Amino acid sequence: MATIAKTIVATGASSGLGFHVIKHLLSQTSQPYNFILGARDVSRTQDAYQAAFPSSFKPHSLEILPLELSDLKTVKRFASQTLVKLGDDKRIDYLLLNAGITNGAGTEKPGPGGSKWCEALVVNHLSQHYLTHLLLPALLRSSPSRGTEDNSKSNSNSRIVVVSSGAIRRVTDPSTLEQDLLAGSGKNGDAVYAETKFVQLLGAHWWRRKLRETACDVVAVSPGLIPGTGIGRGSGMVLSMEMKDAKSVEEGAQSILRAFTRDDFPEDPDRIFLTSWGEWWDSETIGKTLDQKLQDRWCPEKEDLEAEEGL
């Protein structure tokens, strides 16, 4: 019997690291995937994938739906469309949260959609935290029985893969987040990027705590310093391949792909952050993100987030 396809829902897969991750999975044929990708420019993203695979996506399927992460209303619409396409029985096997911006100018203008928060926080954390809430029912569905002997060995867990950054280590005083991440704060883009990735990692730990009694794993991963993605645009950061520890886009994509398959989780449940060199970061390094009060502060429940953002 044929191997049953696994479903991957992803943000940030229109270009850069996310595009290379999906392209790699599309290029292999042993495991079929159903991809549902959110993209700001659906037509351009579709053209990019068709250029990479001009003949066919088989044995996979690829669906690209509109998603603007600075607008939580479109996040809600994308989630609704995704759940309709999945129906009542298909599970999301992997939720890849890869999207990220470094828009320092966003702290000098009103928040998107009337939010009190800067655009980088809305895109890098709040919108994808909200998306996880909305897609949770499909993540927690039981996996269908596998068609081949190899795949029928276990009912494998679903997985949330959060693409984080080593920049979280630059946040030394989390008490400043409340002011720094407000729209109009004027905080510089480099600092805002580190702080929003710090908050995003708080979110990964929050979801790990929430889902610890379920069959859904949470893994955060740093792809490393990747100048080729253009992540530094608009932030004031100047990145180059001459920098220490700089990696190519393909190397960064391979780091993310490892987060899809690694199951050698440390006994310490807080160690969910996989480094770009393939090790689980120790609790001391990520210590400030382990504060459960901070996690709860920055990771609202779905109804609370909808009320705060006027949804």
C-alpha cells in the first residue's frame, strides 16, 4: 500500500529559508506531503515553486493561500480556509512557523490594524501564536494508520517547529519589553528583532507547557546567521558571509529540517531549542525565556488575544 501523505502547514515559505525547506521536501519522493503555505503574494509564490518544479509536484500536493501576518484578520481567514481543506479527519503533522521581519521603522508608526504593538511583534509572535491557537484542533487529531510496514510502527506525534534565533541571548532585561515593543517606541530594529524573537521563544515554551500531555511536540530551532535571506533589511543590521558563524541559505534550511525529525529530546523538558550546529541548547543559555510568568504575560489565550486586538 502507498505511504499516506503527511500535512505541513507553513508560514514564511515564499522565499529564503522557508522556500528552501519546502523545496527540499518537494524534491524527495519516499514520503509524500500535502503542503498548505500562507503567502502575502500568492501568485509570485506559486510562480517561484512552479519554476523550481516545472513538470509536477507529484507525489506531493501544494496549496498556497493568502496570509498577511501583520493583519490578524487574514490569519483567522487563512486558518479557516486551511481547516476547511483538511476536512474533519486530516491531521496537521507539522506546523512550521518560519515567518519573521526586522522592520525597525515599525516602532516609529502606529501598530498594524490598530494594535498597540509594533509590526515586528505582531508578525514575529502574535500572529503566529494566534495561528497556532486556531489550528490546534487539527494538530491534536490522531494520526491515521500508516500504509506501509515501516510507517505503521507507531502513531507518531504532530510537531510545531518554531524558527527562532540566537539573537534571544541579547535580551538581558526582559522588563523593558513592555515599552520597547510598543508601536511608536522608536526602538532600533536590531534590538526589536532580538526582543521579538525572545518573545517568540517564550511562546514556544508556553505551547510546550500547554501541550505536554498531548501527542504534539514543540521544537524551536536556530538556523544560524544567514546573510543570504535579507533578514537584515530595514533593521540597521549589516550582515555578510565574512561574519563569524555565517552560513548559507541551504545550510540554514538543513538546520530547520533537522527540527522536523530529531526525537532525541533531553530529559529536561525545557530544552526544546535546537542550535544550528545540531545541539540542544542548555537551560542556562535560554534561562530568561523559562520564566513562566513571562511566558503567560506574552502568550495570551485565543479569546484574550482576540479581545485585545479587536477581532
